[in-house]
Amino acid sequence: EVQLVESGGGLVQPGGSLRLSCAASGLTFSDYWMTWVRQAPGTGLEWVAKIKQDGAEKYYVDSVKGRFTISRDNAKNSVYLQMNSLRAEDTAVYYCASSRYCTDGVCSRFDYWGQGTLVTVSS
Amino acid sequence: QSALTQPASVSGSPGQSITISCAGTSSDIGGYNFVSWYQHHPGKAPKLIIYDVSTRPSGVSNRFSGSKSGNTASLTISGLLAEDEADYYCSSYTNSNTRGVFGGGTKVTVL
């Protein structure tokens, strides 16, 4: 059974930092692109950052460029999201999701998802 | 505002069929056969239920079916069950610089 388990969410003040982690099991992790997708309260899904199987390509949504950094460790079957200079509008549940097939950072589907971790940015 | 447009809610009685629409453009839904649908029970992991417009992953009930016409994709749930009550999201491959689009989600209520 494939499992993606996120951790690292919590309450942080505006301008603060958090590092999210996603541990994968039950799949050949190095075969998959990994994406962080978020859902702000009352809104739909939005992809935030993506990383290629070997880490050679990374993509970010415009609103987080320069503030968030995605990375992965294939030896640990894990992907990370370092979030700096957090803003109230970053408040959301953050999901990690895996994709086998992506071209130039555009994925045809997200095969597996985690349950998410809540990030709340508030003073 | 999401790039793909879905109705906010759809409801139906047990045993009925419902259809959720997902409207896009020629840059996404209309240009590619890479539409996917996800079922999300709040507090749980979203689940892929349709990919490549109409393909069901192994283990997904054949009560779920997908289709596309022009710039609009559709998800049909037949023989509605109480367990189908959830949020449903569409997504599509796109050639825009957004590198991926989701719909705003549709809440399905089983009456």
C-alpha cells in the first residue's frame, strides 16, 4: 500500500519559517515527480512546488517564488518544503502528491496523495 | 479564482446518477486528453479516481466515469451511494505557464 505522510505543520507568526516533510512508502520513490499542493480555507487546490525524480528540475507557483524551496532525498524516500517569510495567505493544508508522468513540470495526473498537514500563519 | 470551473455543489438521492462538469479552455481541457478527477473526503488523502479523461485506476468503482466534449470535462457517478459524499476536483494538463490547473471543487451531497 502506498503511503505519503506529511509532517511539520503548525502555527507560525507572519515572517516566520517552517519546514514540511513528506515520507513515502510502498512505491519506488525515485520514479516519481513530487508536488506540494495546498488548500486554503474555503478554496480549491493549488500546486505550490514540484520537483523532478532526480531533483534536477524544480518549479514554483509565482506567489511563493523566492520564499519556498522544495528538495528531496531519494535515499530517505522523502520530499521537503522549506517555507520562509510566511504570510497570512500561506495558511492552508499542505499535501504532498506523486506523479509518474510530467513534462516540463506539467503533470498529467497525481497518482497518490498524503492526508495533509495544516499550516497556520497568524500573530 | 481557479483556472477550471466546477459547480460548487451537486446533490442526488441514493441510486441516482449525477454529473459534475469542469470547464476549461483550449489551452488545457480542450487541447489535451489529460484530465484527471480526485475524490476528497475531508481529513483524508485525496484519491485519484479518473485519469486521461476516462480511465479508472485499478480498484476504483466502475460507477465513476469520465468524458470530455470540447473544453469541458465531466465526471458521472452512477448508482449514488452514501460513501460518495465528498468533494471532487478536476485537473488538467495545460500549455499555459501555470504548469497545471485544478478546478475549484464540487461538494457532492447524497440526500
